[in-house]
Amino acid sequence: MAFDFITEQLAERHRQGLYRCSTSMSGAQGRLLHVADKTYLNFSSNDYLGMAADPKLIKAWQKGAELYGIGSGGSYLVTGFNQTHQALCDQLKLWLGVESVALFSSGYSANQAIIKLLLKKPDLLFQDKLNHASLMEAALLSDCTMRRFKHNNVDHLESLLSISNKSSTLDGNKLIISEGVFSMDGDTAPVNTLHATAKKYDAWLMIDDAHGLGVVGENGKGSVEACGIANKNLQIYMATFGKALGVGGAFVAGSKELINYINNFSKPYIYSTGLPPAMAYTITQAAKMAETQDWRRDKLQVLITTFRKTATNLGISLTDSQTAIQPIIIGDSVKTLQIADKLKTLGFWTTAIRPPTVAVGTARLRITLTVNHEENDVVQLVNAIYRVLNDK
Ligand SMILES: *Cc1c(COP(=O)(O)O)cnc(C)c1O
């Protein structure tokens, strides 16, 4: 039968406890999640700064729609780039101190665009083992050679780079990619040593800062600045608007020349409809808020400290993540799912993250803290986790 793998693989996913489906939620993102007729405390969203339903941003979206309309009407090189898109690019340049910016509809598409655009045979791509699926999959679409280095292990990266330096068949351009804050682990990349190593081997460095922008660094400038390196000294900085900025879409920042090259040669950039102007207008306001409202980062820090302290006091083992992403590694997929389900019955929504999103044997509860929480919410969550883990 044609395409019978569809039925077989779905059945296999069911058997392994790895089947996935979306849950339909009502209302806006926030402290609470409403599913069917139940309400849960939401510890699952990437809305770290609590912006996804901010009243000011909802107003901005409405005003943006009135001023500029809802659809861009075309791709960026046709009618799809108007002054709201320009204002967004300008705001990002000012805030992040980068030279130039290209907008994309999603981080997924931005990552695919960059890898497909810049690398071919005999080029080499070095990726942290825990990089996001969009980066890993993009490598499969390119004819470059990919090498994965052990998570956050610059010595391993360096050994791979030195082998490639000696090989005459692998003498193309080299690109190193790491996430800034790792999406499923919450730990941060050693961007300064990655940067020095890239320089030593004449490689470029790209940081995917989907979970760092707005959250870490002075004025929320992200993981690169947090490591003491100016964003403009990095060859490629990529981040999304759908996480801490609470909206959606993404951008790539780099030299004017790199961005001109994207504008002229990147198919996902050229052949895709521009972000809705009302959305670009909203993201610009969100970026301004993320830059200036330090209280959001300060509050998040308090919640992170409360979470870690309370959990440690109860003997719950944590990873060393210091960010808003606080995983609790369980190991077994089915068990992780059961724990998440029990937490739901107690009124807490966390996500059971299972393979293939994370490595086999490292299924986890992915807990995310956001500015929408109060300290007491976090204490209640940790108490519930303690009860579930200890069957009390
Ligand atoms: C979410 C995410 C992306 C994809 O961004 P979207 O805008 O959601 O498509 C890319 N990289 C990382 C690390 C992410 O977490």
C-alpha cells in the first residue's frame, strides 16, 4: 500500500508513549491556562517576560492594524515591506547594536534559510548536539558536511575543527552554530570561548538566541552580550519574536553585506509573504518594552531563585540551569507523562518533553517560569512536584 508508513509509525508512537497532539486552550496566554472547563497554572509557555497578552501590546496590534492594515500583500521585495517593517529593523539595530537585520516569518524558516544559503560542498557545519530541530534538519537539506560537538564542549569542537583543518577534502567554509540559551535544558552556551575558537580556525559563529533575547544580558540584549561580546562582533545572530517578546516571527542579524546577500539570494526570504504590518508594529513595541522594562527580568530572576531554593530544600534534583527554563529530568517517557498528568490533576500545567525532542532516556518535565507568575505560584508548583515524585 502506498505510504503505509503513516499508519505504522503513528501506531508505533502510541505504543511507545510518544504520541503527540495539540490541546485546544481557550483565552489568552497568561498565568492561567483554560482547557475544556478546567483551569491550570501555566508553567509551560515561552512567554518569559509575560508579554503575549500585555494590554499595551494588544492595543498596539489594534492601532497597527488601523494604521497599516493586517496583511502585507506580498513578499519583502515586492509590496510586503513597509515603514513598520523598517521601524522594526531600526529598533532591533538600535537595541542590539547590530549592523543590519532580515525579518522572517518564523525562526524555523530563518534557520533553514541561513544554512541552505551559506553552506554547500565542501563546507563544514559544526553544531552543538542539543541544537534545535530546525538547525539539525536544515543541515540535512544542505550538501555540507555536518559534525556535532558534545553539548557545550568547546574542547570537543576544537578537536573536530583541527581534524578538518588537516583534511584537504574538507577545506571549505566553516560555520559553528549553538543556541544561546538551550531550549530544553535552560543552560547557556559559552559564547566567549566559542567566539575565540571560531576566530582561531577562521570559522563563522552563529548563535540562535530564541530563548535568550529579552531574557538575558544587559537590557535584554541576549546571550552574546551576556558573555561580554558585542552582538555586532558575531557573524550571525538569530532570534525569534515568539518567545520572550510574546508575538511571533524571527530575524537574522549580521553585516550589511550578509543581509544584502540574504535579500538577494535566500529563497525563504524572497519567496515568502512579509510579516503582517500590524504584527511588525506590535513587535517593535514589544522590543522597546523588553529593552527598557528591567523590572520584568528582575521579577523573573526572583522567581527562578525561589523555584531553585524551594526545590533544593525539598531534595528535588535540578539541572544547573539559571534561566527561566527549569527542567526536571525523569528519564522514562511513560513515567514523565504520568507525572505531568498527575500534576494536571493538581492544577499545574507542565509539559512532558520526550524523545525525539530530547535524547532517549532523558524525558523531562520542562518547567518554564514567566513574569505572569507570583512567588507563591512557584512554591505551590514545587510542593506539588514533591508530592507527585514521592507519591504523597
Ligand atoms: C522556537 C525555536 C526556533 C523556531 O522559532 P519559531 O519562530 O517558533 O519557528 C528556533 N530555534 C530555537 C532554539 C527555538 O527554540
